[in-house]
Amino acid sequence: MGVGRALMLALAFLAVATLPAAFALIFCYDEIVDRVVCGWSEWRDRRREKRTIARLDRAIEADALTRDIDLSEFDSVDRRPLEQLAADLRRLGGQRIGGGGRSMVWHSALLQAYDDRLRLACRALGIAEHLAELEGVDQEIERVRVEGVLHAAGLALPAARAGLRQRHR
């Protein structure tokens, strides 16, 4: 009878010790169930997205498209981020278009900096350009072509926007 009483006393202590956890479980039941259901649905959505991406990769043979791309050049320390190049191009392009009343030295230095950024952006996106090889009107035509190609690639440049006219001096 002493063993039965000791077992009963241990169960009573266990019940008293777990009573706060039982109350919390009862009062927070809806929140716990909600978290479990949301976690399960997020896991299911992630799994569905992974399957869809895998199917698309197989459909367009993505491995064959990216096999020849050298990813090591994207990791070089001297490579500037594309976002920074785009911001520089917008700033320099705005100054180039609205830079009236400045000296010819300033304007030619600005064009040189603008062309350098255009070349870097083309190199980052794998676009062919010939800005360094041309001069005069041919270089201006190439600049407009490169701006259009970069705009088509997703870089919004001031001179490439539709409806914006450049001022000629």
C-alpha cells in the first residue's frame, strides 16, 4: 500500500506541475492550430513552387542555356553592381541632357564618363558595343543604339525614354 500511495503522490505532483501547460494549451488552442496549419500550407506552397520550377527547367532545358556562361567573372572584386551602374547612367545621362551652359571640357569629360559606364553596363549584361572604336557622329549613333539596347534589357535611361527629346547644340 505504500507503493500505491507513493505512485499516487507522484501523479498528483505531475498533474499540478503540468496544470499551467494544460491551461495554456486550452486557451491558446486556436492559435496553435492556426500556426500549424499556416506552416503546413507554406511548406506545401514551397514544395509546389519547387516542382513547377523543376518542370520549367526541364521544359526549356535551362542547363543547356546556362552551360556556357562563366560565373567566375561575376565574382570579381573590380566589378561594380549593375544597380550602381544604372544609377550612375541615370545621373550622368540627366546631366548630359540638361547640361546647357557648361564648358566644352566639362561636356566632353561627362560624355567620356557616360560612355565608360555604358561600356561597363554592356559588359555586365553581355551586350556588344563599339563606343571606344568610333568617333564623332558614328559614336553618337552607337551611343543611342547602346542606350536603346540597355533600355530593352531593363535599364531605364533618361535619353532612351520614349517621348523625351534630346537638345542638340
